[in-house]
Amino acid sequence: MSERLVPVPEGLAGERVDIALMRLLGLSRTRAGELAGSGGVLVDGRRVTKGDRLQPGSIFQIDTELLDTHVLAGTTTEGVVVAAEPVPGMQVLFEDDDVVVIDKPVGVAAHPSPGWTGPTVIGGLAAAGHTVSTSGAAERQGVVHRLDVGTSGVMMVAKSERAYTNVKRQFKERTVDKMYHAVVQGLLDPLRGTIDAPIDRHPSQDYRFAVVSGGKPSITHYETLEAFSHGSLVEIRLETGRTHQIRVHTAAMRHPCVGDLAYGADPVLAAKLGLKRQWLHAVRLGFEHPASKEWICVESEYPADLKLALVRLQEGA
């Protein structure tokens, strides 16, 4: 038997074997149970059942041939799987049996995708022992909305099946309060308003999005909070949630987010402010709790790099 050795992360100690395999390998819970039941998994050299509990310091010994069979059956056609990997700086802001709301650091993707080899929110939650909903594709189970890799701030993941269904509906019906702060180049005119412009993939650059005729309806509300000599701090509420929506809409107004070189920002200004990414942060997320129906509002402070850039901008950089 060809084996793969997988240490059990500290956050999964005490968890069921099938749930640990689900989180570590990106399998559905059913597939993980089948893998354990087929004899393809040993824990510290012993046969286990899917319901056995893991001890601290245990090591999985996984039959790679059986694993390949279950992974290919349980993931996307690209073979993307979830790797449980701790994410430094990722903090839990709110959690109960239905949802977990985290403060996502920059440089972290919401979930695995083809070509992405960095850390993910789903992998970080798995490494910390957080069980999430099994709804959705294997590599993004529980994900009800996303933030770009280069955007930090509040992000929610569903833990229960009822939460996944309920919160996805809230996003679809546009009842979730999604507030962002951005620093854009120049001064928006008017100082407050609404951008209603359809978004789709850029016609010639596949990695970008753009305002295009026939694109998906996209609505962004903004208000200028503070103006500086080289930029403006803007509060933004999204009515829709298209990929790169804020970045595309501000760039279309010729006021790209400071530091967003992919959408036309000035690299000289970004260097002066010490920015290596766009100045964009999800500061607040408000939603109706899927069980209690209570309105929940979770907020996140600016991270250190955005605070420093804002200070330098205020000082006239």
C-alpha cells in the first residue's frame, strides 16, 4: 500500500475521523466516511471507524490509491482539494452553531481554486478545528460570499446547512449590509452617489473584469468620508456582489483604489504610501441570524498596512 502520512492539526483533536478527513482533504462527509469504512485510513497504525474520535498528536496513514478514488469522485473536475493550513492573523469575530465570521487578512483566498497555492479561509478554519456546512462544491463548502485575495476584512462562512441556505438567500435578495472602506485616487464628483454599471470579464484580459454592455447588473453606493491632496477615503455599500465590483466601478470613474495596479492605480503613489495591494477593507457585515432572526452586525478595524498608508496620505504624501 502506498501511504500518505497526515498529522492531525491541534484544532482537530477530539473530532470525528470523518469530519477531520472532510476538512483535511476537501472530501464531502459522505466520501470521507466511505474512505474510512473502506479500510483506507489508519490512525497511529490502527483501523478506525468514521465515528472514532482523534487524540492529540495522532497521525493519519492514508492509502493514496483509495484516496485518489474518493478525491476524484468528490471534488471539482480540476481536482482542487482543501488543505488544512493555519492562517496567521485570521481572527474569529463571531461564532455560534450556525455561522462563523472571521477577519480575513490580505493574501488569503476565500477557498481553494485552480492555480492558487496560498492559504485559504476554508483551510484555515479546518486547521483550527472549525466544522463548516457541507453544502456547496467540495473545495468551497460553507462559503456564502467571498473577498478578493488582496482585500481584507469581515467574511462569513456557514456552519450549518440551514445557515447556508438562509444566508445565501439573504445575499441573493440583497438584504445583507456589506460596508467597505476604500481609499481612491483623486476626488469623486459628486462626493456621494450610486454607480449602476454592468460588469463582466474584460474582453481582452481574462484576469480582469470591466464595465461592459450586456454584463451582470452591478450597483455600488458610495460616500466620501475624507478628502486629501492625492486621494479620498470613501465608504462603500454594495447592493450587488460581483467579482472585483468596487475595484471595477471606481476604476471606471477614473478613481481606482490606491495601490490597485491591476486596475490602473499610480504605482508611484502606492510606493510612497508603502502599499503592496489595493486600499480596500470590508469594515462591516450585517445580516439576519438564520436561527434567531436577530440582526447581527460584525465590524473589523483597518489592518496595519492600511492604517499606515492612511496616515501618510493625511500627512500629504
